[in-house]
Amino acid sequence: MSNKTIKIGLVQNSCSEDLKSNQEKAAAGIKEAAAKGAQIICLQELFGSLYFCDIEDHDNFKLAEKIPGPSTDFFSGLAKALDVVIIASLFEKRTEGLYHNTTAVLDADGTYLGKYRKMHIPDDPGYYEKFYFTPGDLGYKIFKTKYADLGVLICWDQWYPEAARITALMGAQILFYPTAIGWHKDQDDPTNSEQYQAWQTIQKAHAVANGVPVVAVNRVGTEGDMNFWGGSFVSNAFGRVLYQADHIKEEIAVVEIHKDHSDRYRTHWPFLRDRRIETYAPLLKRFIDED
């Protein structure tokens, strides 16, 4: 394999109430992806448990842990043993009464490189995340791993071009989005297709606008009233879908991307060159009123 290419592993799983089983399934997926040649492997959002944000229940805070902590220790050992980078989405207990939706990055030698705390927190039926998570305060982050400089954002961040832009401007060569999204089990198929296409399209647009590949890793399975729609995918740096997972089945996939293509796309479509940064101050306003 050329040093200009890199193999990305996606682990799309369903989850259960058994926390140990979820971790073992994630580890098995990582091992399978590594055996297929993956160098950077991304797990879905909050893979360690059922998606608990469908209800507001104080008992669910017991699922949280310190970062670094037990899970990062476990995946650090796995990363080192397999010589892979692992992107692991966890429920962080920062201190008593303060919690975050956080992703940790473990380098291929097992080093804990740091964490990103989810910035945009939803509050919708079935997604009561504001009850659990304080918005991130670490800013946008990149992680300089053995294989590439990664940008990591989380689920609801997917809908915000500002987050993708800032992370790309910081030097991210690939944008990763661990995700937990689906539709109510009673919704009909036309609605489902429209929602999924919007979700994929906004992320492909991040790839095009910034000239970087995008990797989104979602969960599958029915949990309560929610059918998580899977559909994990990889887009190249110009928005072409290189791989898309099934909407129902668990899948472990490895996709090769070209790191040098960003330079070609950015040169021929120079969106970064033509940005009028001196005109963007209004973006700092919530809404631009006539007054």
C-alpha cells in the first residue's frame, strides 16, 4: 500500500444492556477491521451501552466514566497490540454533576492523544441529550496520529458547517463523525429516505467545501422506539461515496482513501483560497435582524 493511501475501519454495531458484551463486540470489530488492513478504526457514538438519551433518568449517569479511565486503558492496549488508531466515543464523568459526550483517540502505539467533547447538544423527542451532557469546552480538535491528522466531531455536530470548517482549517486530513441517529419505528419509508439523504448530504457537503474525506459511523438495531438507521459511509474529498453500510445489518468495513487527493481537489476547486474571511463577522450573531 502506498504511503499516500490509508485504510479506514468502520465498526457499525447494535448494542445491548450488557456493558461488557458491548465492549467485547467493539473489540472484536476492531480486531476484524485490523485483520483486513485497517489503520484507523472508528467506533459508533456511545457504543458502550444502549442509547440512554431516549429518556431522562438520573440512574443513567452511572454509565459515565473518567477519561482517561478504564475504557481508554482497555482500548489503548488493543491499539498498541494491533498497531491501529482507535476512535472511541464515551460518556465522560468530568466531576460530580458534570458530564460530557466525549470521544477519545488512541494512537497506534497505545498513547492516549486526548479527547474531543461534543459541542452541539440536541434536545428532541428521543434525543434528550441536554439532560445528560454539558456542551464541550475544549474547542475543536485535531489529533496527530501515526497515520494521519484526524478531526473528530460527534453526531449532532454533523449538521454544522462551522464545526467542519474550523476543524479542517486546523489541519484535519480526515473528518470522523461517531454517530447515533435513527428514526421512530412507526415512521414510513419515504420519510426515512428523506431523513437519511439529508444526513448523508450535509456531510458530503463538508467534504466538498473543505476538500477532506469524511467518515461517519452510525449504530444499527432497535432500541425502545428508535430504529437506528446504520448507513455508515465514507466520502472522498469531493463528496463521492466510496462505501455505504446496510441500514439494518451490523458491518465491519475497511475502506481505502487517498490522502494526496485533498491537494488535487483544493487546487482545482480553490474554495479555501477564495474565502472572504473579512466578511464573515455576522456569523457570530444568533440571527441577523433588520435592526
